[in-house]
Amino acid sequence: MSSRPGSRGRRGSGRPNQHGKSSFFTGTRERIRPVTIKQTIFDAICFGYLLTIALAVITGVTEDDVEARLLPESWVVSSFLTAKEEAPKNQLPYAFVVLALTALGASLSIGINRAGFQTLGGFLFESPDKKARLDTEGPAKTWWKTTWGIQTIITFLVTFAAAIVVTEFSLYEIFSSDGFEGARRVFSSLATPNFAILPMAVLAILETIFMAFLATVLAVPAAFILSFFCAKNLMGQTKIGFAVYTFLRALLNITRSIEPLIWAIIFSVWVGIGPFAGMLALMLHTVASLAKLYSELVESIDDGPVDGILATGAGPLQVVWFAVVPQVILPYISFTIYRWDINVRMSTIIGLVGGGGIGTLIMQFQGQARWHEVGTLALVIVLTVWAMDVASAYIREAIK
Amino acid sequence: MICPTIRGNETGQPFCPLMTHDQGGCHDGNRAGVRLRRDFPPLSRRRVHLIALNLPRALSTMAKNCRGVVFRRKAHTLTAKQLSIRNLAKRFSGDIHALRSVSFDVEKGEFLVIIGLSGSGKSTLLRCINHLHEPTGGQILLHGQDITRPRTAERRQLRSRVAMIFQQFNLIGRHTVLSNVLMGALGRTGTLKSILGLFSAQERKRALEYLDLVGIADKANIRADRLSGGQQQRVAIARALMQKPEILLADEPVSSLDPATCHVVMDYLKKINRELDITILCNLHFLDLVRRYARRVVALREGILVFEGDPKEIDQEWFRRIYGEETQDVHIE
Ligand SMILES: Nc1ncnc2c1ncn2[C@@H]1O[C@H](COP(=O)(O)OP(=O)(O)OP(=O)(O)O)[C@@H](O)[C@H]1O
Ligand SMILES: [Mg+2]
């Protein structure tokens, strides 16, 4: 689609409106916004998403009946595909609709930018020097009066509304008497713990704490070393360095985006159910997240000392040791302690899938609906986590 | 070669920066040019343009119009210099020409001061010399030897011969003063040894001597970030000396110090220049400091060398050429 108002936006048609005249339609933004790939992709997804939801609302289609209602059988592609099984037969046309709407979004984005208004994509992916140049040209508008501001608001509101529909948000369910009664029963049992199993609970939580401790301690050296390879300011200088950086970043992001719970399931198949599997899962996740946190610290260091050390003729390792490490060591320690704290909390969860420790115990009692015992375990967990939290806060404060 | 250094200034009064070398034009690493009379008439814009387009013809035209003589210097007369910068250029990504074409020579034991507006490329020039930035054009010669594109090992070796101090001191705040000075020896200490802190007793002794030289031996075991700015800069000087350099680059060494401390630090620089015979290239902003300490001055403007000579020669007229017309009300003296 070409939504160019007049011929004003055409590239190469000279400076638009050199006399500073401005009408309502042309607006005061008399400059052609450059169209880049990144911004178009972003806007295509954003507009495509909005258009898809709009279409879904108009046609009254919901998540559940995504099967049948949107398009008639005469839809070109669907008739071509109907021969196969039931379920996926109408899925493909939907994909096509979404793709078409995304493409529409892309052209919408290009059109709007060409017309001299800045879309959200344009705003986000504008190169900094261009930004500086354009910003000096006129008084800035309040953000919510700009095109990208309006786009942001609409996207947010639509997403909020969609989220309420999709999560089946219902006040009625919360206050219904049946559900309320059940919750009250469980809570009252939890509130009257059975202290007979206390020794068992303490042993289990010790196992959990050791698991968290070992996972953290084993993860720290790996994360420490990886962090320097994942820091753009150290690795971005050479081509090989940048390749290593990109590869490691991707690998760690993937590792990190898989929850420890999933890793625990994988490892319990691998090394058998028990604390070892839980520890491995925690460790892997800890390496990935610590390496990311650490490397961000490395990226935010002051370049001055690095220059100072480089200027003495020091080698790369010496630069890292003398200029980088002193700047990051305290935050490293504080992050590590914080991470141990997180790991203690997480390892109780990991226990739920057979990762050992107190989580496994909870699973057993909960399966038998022995809520009094579960109450004891919950109490032990609460106390431990609270103690860890306080301790870690104190330690982090002390070394600041 | 087209000389990129020729351009008019803002007032439309064309000036020719290449006139500044011995009042004569010079190109291609000072090897050819026009030597002009001292009171050469201002060049017209057209002629300046011409020079840029056709160098040989422009040179002879210039010689005729300005009653100068064309000269050709022999290359070897220049290589005896300790440091020669030839047409040095540095372009940053985003098409920022920090240095366009800078040529000058430095002799051993000199105290050379580089002046110029903020953003004129002074820091870039110094950082190119010890390869904290890689130059994108031109040449740097150290004792006649081309060091423009060193390999990794050579670069480290070069950096330990050419020390540098910075405006922000760039010490390692969490280490002691002594250990900061010892870091000057990193270039010739093995990686593992230095990381384990195994500097030889002799190095330690030297470090203390240099601390003594800059007058803060008593602070040797204090954390470096506990010192005042002036003291930190003196530690930085000691660290630089620890490298046993032949050249010391100082990038605005006193810009974050008060006027009194300024002189203390500058006096130490002067002292090491005189007593240890270390060549100093120093960026400065204040002309009174320049007059007091510089033996020779070069001035940069937008990445071009616009003045080279004695600090006393910088009169009101030159001041305006270097710093731009709008600063004419600033009183120098
Ligand atoms: N790392 C860099 N990347 C991109 N541009 C740079 C970089 N360093 C300097 N520049 C640019 O190069 C030009 C010269 O900068 P430089 O720091 O050499 O100026 P300067 O004369 O030292 O100024 P000052 O007196 O403020 O220190 C400036 O326009 C600056 O923006
Ligand atoms: Mg500078």
C-alpha cells in the first residue's frame, strides 16, 4: 500500500517545503524519515499483532474456536489442504492471515515513516547520530502526542485487554464459596503444622542448602572466566573475538532461558532422580545467569584504568587482572551471594520434580494430602529463606 | 597527493595551514613545499582551491605569487628525529575525522605542547602515537623506523617505550600506590609473575625511588584512591617512569587540578624532562602554562595542524586562528 499523502514523501523529490510553510496535513515535521530494515520488522510485528487482534475481535473468533469460524471453506489455501487430518487443516490459513497482516503492518510502517511521522520502530532503532541531528531541528513534542507515543499506548492497552481475556481473569472464581472453602481447609491445616517430622524436615533442608551451595560454588569459576569472553568491550575489538562473544552470548541465553525446573527433569533422566540432578540443573542455570550478570558488570567498567594499564605495555591477561578485576570484584561477590540466596529458594522448587532435598519431601506429603506435614516443611522453608535473605543482605552491605 | 589541509576559515578569509611550517607550504611529510616570505599576502579562496587540485602547479603558482621558492627536502634529513608524524590521519566510525593530516617532528629531549580547541584531535593524536587508537592514514616514525602498523608483540614493546599519563590519572584505586607504580613494569614482567605480584626486589626499589622523585614516597602503602588529585597524577608520573620510557605522552595532565597543584605537577614534568632527558608531548589548555613550560608548540584545529613554533609567537592573531574568531575577546597574557 502506498499511503503517501501527495508526492511530498517521495524520496529524492528535493527538500520538502523549503519555505517553512506547514499545513495540518503535512504537519510541522518536514523531514523524510529514513526507512530501515530493523524498524520495519519491528513495526510489521507490532502493527500485524494489532491488526490480528482487531480482526479477531471483529470476526468474533476466540482462542478455542480458532478452528472453524474465521474463514469460509472457499479460502484458497484451506481447500487445498483439507485432505489431511482434522486438527491442523485450518491452521495454515490462519498463519497466512497473520502473515498477510504483518506484511500490511510493514507497508503501514513504511508509509507512516515516509509521511514524516515516526513510528515506534523508527524511534527505537534510530541511529544515535541521526537522532542527535534530527532532535536539534525542532522543539520536541510531549511523548504521548507523538506518533510513536500513540502507538505505544494503543499496543499497551490492547495487550492488557487481550491478557485479561486469555488468562480467563475472573473475580467470580476468586470469591466463589466452593473454592473459598477448599482454600480455607488447606490453609488451616498448614497453619497447624505437625512438628513430629521436624527432624526429617531439617535434614531435608540441609540437603537443599548444600545443594544450593555446591551449585553456586561450582558455577562461580566457570561464570567468572566466561564473563570476560562475554563482554563486548573486551571482545568486540577483533573479528574472532566478536564471533566468540556472539556464540557464547547465544549459548548462555539459551541455557538461561530454559528454567532450572526443566533442566532438573532432563538431568534426573540423565543421572537419576536425586539431589545430584537438582544440583547439576541449578549449577548450569547459575553459570548462565551469573556469566550474564558478571559480563554486564565488565561492560560497564570505566575505560580509564584499562587505558592506563594498556599504556604500560601490558598484555591482555594483565589488563584484565589489573584494570578490570579490581573494578568488578565487589559487585561480583555481592551478586554471587545474592545468587546463592536465589539458589536456596530455587532448589526447594527443583525438589518438586525429584531434584532431592525438601522439595521432594513436600511432593510426597502433598500427594497424600497430609497438609499438616506440608505446613511444617513450609515453615522450615520460610524460616530458612528468610534467614538467608537477611544474611545475604548483611554481607552485601558489609562488603560494599 | 592532494593536500587535505587546505581550507578557508569561517570568516571567508582563506588561510592556509600549510603555511605554518617555516612559513612555507609543505606536503607529503614535509618533503616538498613552498618556502614563503614571512609577510606573505593572504591567499585567495580560488588559489587555495587550486592548490588542492593540482599540487605541483599550485606550488609553483604560490611560489610566483608569494615570491617564495619551491623547495624539496631530502627525506633523510628528517629521519634523524626521535619521532616523526607524517600526514597522520584518524577517522572514527561514523565518518568522524578526528585527525585529517598532521605532520611534525619531535626531537629528543623536547618539551612539546599541543594546543587546540576541545575536539580538535589532541587526545586522538597522542593515543595514536602509542596505539591506543590505530591511525587510519599516514605514518609514525620512531627514530626513522616505521611504527604505524605494529604487530601485537611490537605494539606492547612500543607502548613500554612511550609512556602516557591521563587527565583522569587512570590509577587502579583499590591497589596501593606502590603497586600502582609497579604496574609500570608490566610490559617486561611475565603474565603469571605479575598476576602473582612477584615483582623483583630491584623493581620495588626502583618504584620507591620514582615515588621519591615525585615527592610521595611516604604514601607508598596507601590505597591510591585515598590520594588527592595532584598526588594521584604524581603517582601516574612515577608509574610512567617505571616503564623507563624515552617519550612521555601527557593528555591534559593538569586539567582536573586546581591552579596551584597544576604548577606542582607541571614542575615535576619539567624536572623529568630536564633531568631524565625524557621527551614530553603534552596537551594543554591554558596558554599561561604553555608559555611557561613549552619549548615548542603545535596547534591543532579540526584535525589539522595550524601552527608550529615557539610559544612566544602566539599573538592575538594566531590565537584567533587557532581557537576561532569567536574567542577574540579572551585576553591572553
Ligand atoms: N573513540 C572515539 N570514537 C569516535 N569518535 C571519537 C572517539 N574519540 C574521539 N572522537 C572524536 O574525535 C574528535 C577529536 O577528539 P579528541 O578527544 O581527540 O579531542 P581533544 O582535542 O582531545 O578534545 P579535549 O580538549 O576536549 O580533550 C572529536 O570530534 C571526538 O568526538
Ligand atoms: Mg582530549
